[in-house]
Amino acid sequence: MTSATRRAVTMDGRGQISVSEVPVPELKTGSVLVEVKSCLVSPGTELGGVPARRENPDPDRPAQPFGYGNAGVVLAVGEGCRGVEVGQRLACMGAGYAEHASQVVVPVNLTTPIPGEMSFDEAAFAHLAATGLWAARRARIEFGHNVAVFGLGLVGQIAAQCARTCGAHVMVVDKLSLRLETAKRLGSDLAFNFETGDIEEVAREFTRGYGMDAAILAFGGNLTAALDSARRIMKLAPDGHHYGRISIVGGGTFEAQFPQSFGNVDVCASSRPGPGYHDEAWESGADYPAVFVQWTTRRNMEECLLFAARGRLDFDSLITHRVALDEAPAACEELIASPGNAIGVILNP
């Protein structure tokens, strides 16, 4: 059922979170109107900057909806949306589109059908799952590779699962026990708390002396120490040069001296869930030739949901909290105060 307004979780310039009645966005060509059943909050990405905003408030900034991953049922279809129909179950993604709200309007290529009997809660992971998958693709992981994943928020957790699914030996690195325990339970071979030991010694034993083939850095902030640790545990040639590939998906900064200290390690950025996102023409229904651009954002979303539906990726076990949309402000305050107590948080409108 459509209406002129919707309920949405909003944040203002002072970092205050509330549930507001706001207009439903206009249904445009190449977009779909979705009644949301589940929203996924990524505590680190979405709420990690709230304390800084509260310390340096902008009182003139109006409250705005936020969020970028949800799932629901199609209420209306704009022109040019091939293969989508009213009543269809869709996973949706995209900042400014797939917000924490009761209804959203999303460009058609930022949606993908929900397979089989998959729950809306699981389908809401599509955006972050595709981001983790793209980070693994950028790391060029192969069967038998030794891979280290630094940072076990949602993207890191899923990247670790993707690496494991590729046939890699996976070592995960964090300092929060809940995240380490969850990753180990979901198939990572070794969970290492970087505050408790020597990562070089642990990695050497884990890789049987071969060294890491790849690493994924999946957290934000200052990455200098993690990048240096990843470099030091890469494969080492007799001439003293390291080899391997480091994929950086977290939003951060680092200082490093190139090239000698990095030897022949490839350091690459992994931007968002893959090609297409933020290309308005592509988002609204245009496509790239599949023979040249096989793994678009939408294709990455589709593959992640398909693998989860077949039991080869586990999103449900990453959900630590489920709350009603109207209870989002209190839930968000708890997440801001105790970030180590949550991984995935579902809001149900």
C-alpha cells in the first residue's frame, strides 16, 4: 500500500537519531518503490562517526534518513524496469536509496530478486555481502591460498567467508572477542587477537612457512599498523622482497614508504560492491557488456544471495540484534556505547 509519507530513521547535524515521518521519494524512470520488511544496520560504518559529530555539531544541518541496505516487496514499478513486477521480493542497496525506512525508492540495478525461501533479514545483507565479495575478488584469492582478513565487522566477516568458499586457508584478525568467536564458528581456520601475540610468528606457523598470499583490510581509521603487519606476513623471497596482494576495503588512511619496504606486494583499493554503483545510467537500468564487465554490483549481490540460499555463506549467524524500526534510536545508542557487543543489527518496520 502506497502513501505520501513514510517512517524513517534519521540523524541530524548534532548526531541525534530519531524516527521521523518524511515524504516518500518520487518514483522515477528506472526505479522501484519497495515496502521494506528488514533493514540492516552496520554499526561501525553507520554509527562509528556519531561521537565525533556530537563533539563538533552542525545545528543547521537538518535531520536526514540514513542506511544503505534493506529488503522488501515491490509496491510500484517505474518505466524501464525490465524483469521486476509488483509483489516481487527484492534485496535493495545504496546510500540515499535503501534507507532505514518503511518505504524506499531504489534504482532497479541496485536491487536483486530474493532467491527461494530466503528471509528478508538475510536478504538485507546484499549490499555489504557484495562489498565483502568484491574485496575478495580484488585480492585474487585462489584455492589453497593463505589469506588474512583484518577487521571483523560485517564486511570483514563476509570477506572471510568468501575467501573460505574460494578454498583458501583463512586467518582472521581483530581484538573483539565476539567478532573473533563468530568468524571462527563460521569457518575461519584461525582467529587471532592482535593484542595477545606476535602476528608474524602466528602467521608463519599457520601458513606452514609459506607466508600469506593475500590480505584484506576491512576496517576504517588509521590503517598504518595493519598494513605494515599485512606486509610483514606476506610471502618472502630469498632476495628479501615480499610478494602477495593486499586489498583495502575499509575507509582509512595510512603512511607507507614505497617501493623498497613493500617489495613486490600489490596494494589495491576495493571500492564499494563492484562496478556500476554511482553510475546513474547503470543504476537506472543500463548495463555494461557482460563479456567485458562480468562482476557488476548487481551481479555480486545476486551471487552472494544465491550462495547464502545454498548454505555456502551464512548471514543469519551474523545477526546479533533484531528490533522494531520505532525502537531504532534506543538500539543505536546502545550500539554507539558498546560497539563490541553487536555485529549485524536488523530493524523491522
